[in-house]
Amino acid sequence: MVSSHWNSIISGLPNPHFLQTFEWGQVKAKYGWEAIYAVWTADQFIVTRDQLPITNNYIAAALILKRQIIRSGFAARLSILYSPKGPLLDWTNVSLRKRVLDDLQTFAKKQGAIFLKIDPDVVLGTGVPDSEEDVQDSTGPIVMSELKRRGWEYSSEQIQFRNTVIVDLNPSEEEMLARMKQKTRYNIRLAEKKGVSLRAGTLEDLPMLYKMYAETSVRDGFVIRDEGYYKTVWERFIRSNVEMIQRANMPTCEPLIAEVNGEPIAAIFVFYFAGRAYYVYGMSRDVHRDKMPNYLLQWEAMKRAKAKGCTIYDVWGAPEVFDESDSMWGVYRFKEGLGGKVVRTLGAWDYVPSPLWYKLYSDVMPRLLDVMRSRGRVKTRQTLD
């Protein structure tokens, strides 16, 4: 069965990501997507929904999510395909890269796909562009040129963050603190002095955490999904310590909650997989914000990730444009203080077997999403009321 060893397969490949895990595929399967598992061996390309041969010779893999767009009429086969943070392979291997892209393009055509979207963690460079820390990577530009040559298009719909901030967890805790900006260290100590305490959350905390997340979204002006979606994600990844010990390569999730006098005031969700930790969801209340709980939460997350054997803490998202015009600039300044480095990747690229349908989809979908976001904001406010 796929469920028994998919995560073991991808954890042995370059840049494994929790969005490529079996569990993420199962989450999306509850919301209209079909999870398809593609693997490459030295001489085979295998696509399956439920069964994989047991071998140690996998050299590439991709969780591909499929969504049917039209279910009846002459266009009933039309679908969209998306491999979040995939495919996973050694992108410096020219022959393997060519083979994987060839197979994916053929697969997309056979599936009747309007497009196939990929956004692998292929690095273009590190550091803020045009700064002293800016270092270009040789692989990223080569892969980008190859995608363009093949007819792939840089996607107008970027699902994941193209850029992020990565914190190296290999140094000692003292070295990690010293690497942070002075203001960040000060606010960590301030939170401790002001009586902010931290605890790991449980499944029983999820309704409270969603309410706090909804409050955050209304205050900060971003759109979130309904409570059922987040409970599905969180419940799928939150594990007991016994489960974690029994099953290797299991992706997990841990909510960390900041409290003052027993009252929850802020929280974050940290996901763990294959030696990497990800800060994915953050939330806070209006009360006690002067006590800087978010700084202490991030420091605790880094320490716990290090204790679990992680070597990387992905702070999940950085601006597309590194100046104050970008909507993420304020959040980035906070993340920058944690002592990480900016990592810039390819972003999402679309292979388009059906140009006419792709243009129609690209014209209609932004307007549809605007309507859905507007309704989402209203629904979130009603939930809080």
C-alpha cells in the first residue's frame, strides 16, 4: 500500500517536504482532490493511487493532486494537476531532470489537464537580492531556462510562498541567540520577564485555536478557510509521542500556546518532517501583545525542533519584492530578526496542454477567488460573532 512506505520513499530524496507526504494527500482528498503518487526508478515511471512496489531504488517522486473541473458534457475530462513542492529529485542531474519533466508532460496530456503546476524547492539564490548577502545558485537559472524552453509558464497563481526564511539549527542555542537581531533577543527576554508561559497544545485546544486564528485574520486582513478544514489538517498531523516512536518518517504537527496567567494569548503550529521544521500557522489575540509572546513562541519552536533532530527551521514565507511596498514586509522584518537567511526559489510553473482552456481558466478564476474571499471574510466575522 502507498500509505505504508510513501513517506519513507520521499524522505530519502532531495528536499523532502511535508506538503509531499501521504498525510497531506489525504487531507486534500477530503476537499475535492484526488491524490496520485508518481515514482521513478532507474528504468520505470510508475503512477498509482493505492499500490507501490517495494524497492529501495526510487530516484524521484511526486505527490500529484488532481481536481476535476467539469464533470459532465464534452469537457468532462478536464482537470487541473498540482504537485505541491514537487517533484522531488536531484535537479542537478540533467538526464533525470529531462526524464521526469518528459514523463510529467505526457501524464498531464493523458489526464486531460488544463495545466500541471509544480513548485519544487529549486533554489535561485540566497540572501536579499542586490545586498551583500546575495549569492546566486547555478542550478536554479538553468532549470528556469529549461522550463521556458519546454513551454512552461511562470504561474500567475502562486499557491505557496516563492521565497522563505531558513534558520540553521545546527549551531548551539547560545550561537543561535547571538545570531538574532538585538531587538529579537530583547523581546524574548521581555516576554519571559512579563510572565508569558508556553505549553504544547492538544486536540482539545483546536476549537480555541481556530477562534484565535479567525480573530487574527479579521484584525490583519487575510482570508482563512472554515474551521473544519483546519481541524482536518491539524488532526491529521498531530500525533502522540507513542505514534512518533513507533513509526519513522511520520510527519507531525505541534501547536505551541503562549499564556498569561493561564489565558491563551498567542499560538503557532509547527510541522515536522524529515529533519526539517516549518512554522505554518500563527495566531494571536489583541490582549497582552505588549508582552511579546510571538518572539518567545518562535524561540521555543526553534529549540524544540532542534531537540527533535531537525537541522532546518523554515519560517514559511518572505516577500516577493524586498521593500516596503510588499504586503509581507512587516512580517518579514519580524522573521529576519530570528537570524535566518532568505532563500529564493523558482516559484510555481505551469505546463499547459490546453492553452485555450488555460486562458479561460486564468481569466475566470481570479474573479471567482475574489468572490470566495469576500464570502470567506464575512463567514469568519460571523463565526466570531
